[in-house]
Amino acid sequence: MKSFKYLLICTLMISSFLLYLPHNVQGAASVSASSAILMEQQSGRVLYEKSAHEKKRIASITKIMTAILAIESGKLDETVTISNNAVGTEGSSIYLQPNEKIKLEDLVYGLMLRSGNDAAVAIAEHVGGSLDGFVFLMNQKAEEIGMENTHFANPHGLDDHENHYSTAYDMALLTQYAMNDDTYKKISGTKVHRAPDPSGDWDRIWKNKNRLLTGLYEHTTGGKTGYTKRAKRTLVTTASKDNLDLIAVTLNGPDDWNDHINMYEHGFNNYNLVTVLQAGTLKKIDDNFYKNKVYVEQDVVYPVTKKEQELFHIKITLQKPKEEWREGNVKPDLVGKATILFDEKRLREVPLYYKGSGKKEDRSFSEHFKNMFSLHIGVGE
């Protein structure tokens, strides 16, 4: 950065950080899908990929975007009146009735567990005001997240538009974003949900279609299934083991349940999540002005193999203190950066802040996510 004068550069040897996708990613077991990806959730590191950036039809995993927009709308407690348009939606259904009144939250459960296309349309109409209005919100959110090879044309994933597509990588990014929302995590990971049935004497009971979650793989924490005649089988799942949180996506995967299990086993058997740079005050800075005053806001964690643990270091670069800082008239805020290197190649930069500046802002997750994403230099290259 041109504004930085290299007053102080501290190199701290760290045996734990990698923001680097090697060309020869360790081979996972055989994957049947035409596109696939395995991503570590916190860092976004890609642990395995196969044609992950190819644009393809995605079927009902579209509903991950529909769900997170409904959740973020803040309207989950509102009552939705079901339109004839929603009831008439083809394909998988939760059998909504015309003019039925149901909570938006229950619609999201029906959307995610039973893949209700009628629920998708009802959600879109209520949250977006219309299908077109909701589709605009979907593409706006996709751009915000960084889904560069994605375009949404409906809220359910049916093959009724030619310009509705995404990639395995983009759907992993979307899931990474969604899994940072506690409500989404809860709904996505729910095996059975009860919702009132206005025309019956008992509740609707919806069992999740995600067979990995309901019994096939014990480490599964959530996900979304999908199928259309043109997209074939699509699947997004999440799994956690030993503090390692993984996301798997397959597009056109005839054996997708086993594809996901094989990718997860590859990830859990070969990678460990380590803390590279701990949140808090940096201790190894001797400059009188900065000593015990420079801090990192959040832990930096990354999944690495044993072979990668001795190749990394961190270089701390701090701005030369200004006279008004030393005199105490003005306190700095952002004062430098921590540059993460792998084999002397720059992989990521983390901002460093000055204690007691009084300028620390409440940075939302969305801002942190954007910063994290923008710093993923070199991933996939």
C-alpha cells in the first residue's frame, strides 16, 4: 500500500496458514457428478473440485437463496396468504390451499425440507412483492456474495427459464454465506418439522429429503436436494467433524449421496483446521508507540495438511506514526496489515487496528464476509 511507510516489519513464523489452492489437490475418491466441489466453510478454501466453475442448471438447490432471503427479510413471524398462482406451481409441493394463511417461517421449512415449489412462489410473492421483484433480490444478493457465474430467473429452480444457472463453486459460496445465519442453520439441519394444516385435525409433518442428514452420514449438518429432468440430480450438503466445517456441492450427480460422503471423508482425513492469527493484541511488536496497542479483530483460521504446516509466515507492516498521534491529539484507527505468505507468495492481507482509538465500528457479518471474500486472492488460480 503506497500510504504505508515500512517503519516496522515483523515476520512471525506460523505453522498453520494457507490461502492457496494447489494445482494438484489431493485426489478424493471417485465422484460421479459432472461438477463438484468441497469447500471449508470458515476460510473458503477449496479442498477438492471438478469442473467447479462450469455453468449448469441447478434445480431445487436454488431454494437456498430463496430461504436466506426470506430469513433476512425479518418477516418470518408474518402470516402469508397463499395465492392461486402459488398453488398452481408444478412439481414438488407441500400442498398449500388457495387463500390459506400460514406463517412465513413454516413456508421456509416446507421449502427446505420438502422442496415445495408452491412454498417457493408464496415466499417470493410475500417477500419480493412479486416473482419478478423477488428474482431481482436473488440476483442482487448473488452479486453481493460474489457469485460471478450465476443468474436466477425463478425462486424454485424449475426448468421454465433458459437463463437460470449457477456453478458448483458459486453454490458453495452461497452456502458458506447462508451457514453463518443461525436460523438458516437450524432450518437446514432440521430432520422433521410440524406445521399447522388449516383443513385438517392434525399438523402437517414434513420429513427432510436429505438422506445424508436423516441417516446416511452421521456428520451431516444440513443441505438441500434438487432434481429436474434437465438439471438431473443436484445436491448441496454441509458436514462437521473435529471443528472442521465442510460444504459439498454436486451438479448432475447420479450417485450424489456417495459423492458427498467420499468428498467429506477426503476432507476430514487429510485436513485440520488451525488458528493462524489469533484475535487480540499482537505481542511481538517492540516499537514504543505500537507496543501492546496493535490488534487483530478476528481469528484467522485455515485448513491445512501436515505437509503444509512448515511453509508459512506472517509479515506485519505498520504505518509510520504521525506527530499528532505521538502527541495524543489524534488517535489512529487502521494502522497496518498482516500479510500472510506461502513460500514467499502473498496470499492474504488482514487489517490491523490501534487500541484506544475510539473509532472501532460495529462491523456486520456482511461486511466481514465481503472483506474476507475480497482478500481471497489466488483461490482457484
